[in-house]
Amino acid sequence: MEISGALTRSFRARARIGVALPGDPDELERLLAQRYEEARAPWPGVALPAGEFVGYVAERLPEEGAGAPVGKVLDGLRLSDLYLASACANRVPAADAALEREFLARLPGLLRRQYSKAPGATIDDACQAVREKLLLGSPPGQPHLLTYSGEGALMNWTRIIAVRTLSKLMHREAEPPAGDLDPFPLEAQADVDVEGDAIKGELSRKFREVVREAARAVLTQEERHLFKLHYKDGVSTVKLARYFDVPQANMWRRLDRSREKMLAESKRLMRERYGIEGEGLASLISGLESRFDVTLSSIFDSEAG
């Protein structure tokens, strides 16, 4: 790609944080061109303009990268996943098909393995809801893909959204009595013996207890307020972003960082208090983590916040 300065201008104009840039403008231009070529390589036929991609990435630089060398910050992002997300959000031809083929088509199988007793029709409904949310948005016109920051794999990000969606559908269909919501229903687990079910149920209760403690221990007053609005009152990230006058992507990242901080503290308490180690802890946390948001909904629905 010819060095013209166009990518550098796009990057500077749309960067949401300050990063350390090379002194030579041509060096930055070459770096951005190289990252663009690497990001688009996995998606032949998806032609997103270089300037649009560079600007899109600049808007999603993590706050933790402020002041760090730009190359190091870019190396920490999943640029090829960001390329596809940007292409889909900008309605680039063939982008939707690539997203469907490489990501969305895998969701039914992933959900069936995790929720072995979920009706097939409910899984299909959940996958369709995810598809519409990512590509169209709710309300329409605001694709949820725009909130993807590139700080983790797009497949994992999509899977978590699918798990949340299916969990909500299953709970809605089950219509449990008020106050009797179990974030970790046995129907969502693989078939095990009765004793195994009892053990998992007890661990689930312990996990909910440590999550409540983690919320009190590590969340600031502002974070608790945001969680209460989002998880208890059901305020969308779109409305939260408007209320606090920040970009929606920033609001999503704030909630996600607080959520990860709370999850890390919950894991630490499970290890420290109940002595669960090694593969047993990894297996337990893997199952509980996928339904962590349902736990948060239950917790913040029962507290004044």
C-alpha cells in the first residue's frame, strides 16, 4: 500500500485515547497498513476500506493503553475479528455471510452441548435473536456488533451473548415463582447422577453467596449503581450511554470490566473458602461463568443496590 498519510489521519482523528506514536509519520502509516493487511487476510471477498477499518479500531482502543506504544496496544486487540465486526456493521457485501459461516453457525451446537435438555426450538429462537441483535440491533439501526471492543475473541463474545439469551428464554418459558429463580437450573446441565446434581446445586448456592460478597468488596458505588440500573432495572447499554453522555462502546466496556473484576474476586473466594482447586475448579467455574449474568440479575434484583 502506498504511503500517503491517509491512514494516519484517520487514526488520529478518531482515536479515543492517546497512545505513543512513532516520531516518523511514515512509520505509523506503514504500521497501520500492515495491521490492516493482516486483519483482512482471513476474510477474502470482504472489502472494508483501510481508512474505515483504521478509524474503527482507533475508536475502540482500550483505556488501559493510554500512553503505551501504539504497536503494543494494537497487538493486544483481535484485529481480524474487529475487521469482520466493522464490515458487518457497515453493511459490506459478503461480511454477513462470513459472520454466519464462521461464528453464528456454530452457536446451535455450542448451546446444545451446554444446555443438553433445552428444546431445539428454544435454541433456534435464541440463535435467531442473537443474529438479529448483532446485525440489526435493538432498537433496529444500532447493531450490537458495534459494542465489540476486540479485547477478546469474537467467538467467545458471541457465545456469551447466546448463553445469556438462551438462559433468559428458558427462564421465561419455565415461569418460576417470583423469588425462586435458580441461575443454574439442572436442566441446563449434562445428565448426571442425583448425588452429582446435589453437589452442583450446593456449589451453585455457594457461588451466589460469594458473588454477593464480591459485589460488596470490589465494586465502587458508581459501579454498583450501574449494575443495579442494568441488571435489576433492565436499562440497556444504549440508554445508559445516553444518560451518562458516553459512547455506547465505552459503557459496554465499563460494565464488562466491572463484571470481570467481580468474577475474578468470586473465583478467588471460591478457592480460598472452599478449597476447590485444579480441574474441579476450572470445570465448575466454566459452567457457572457462562450463566454469571443471570446470577447478577438475581442478586441485584434482590438488593436495593
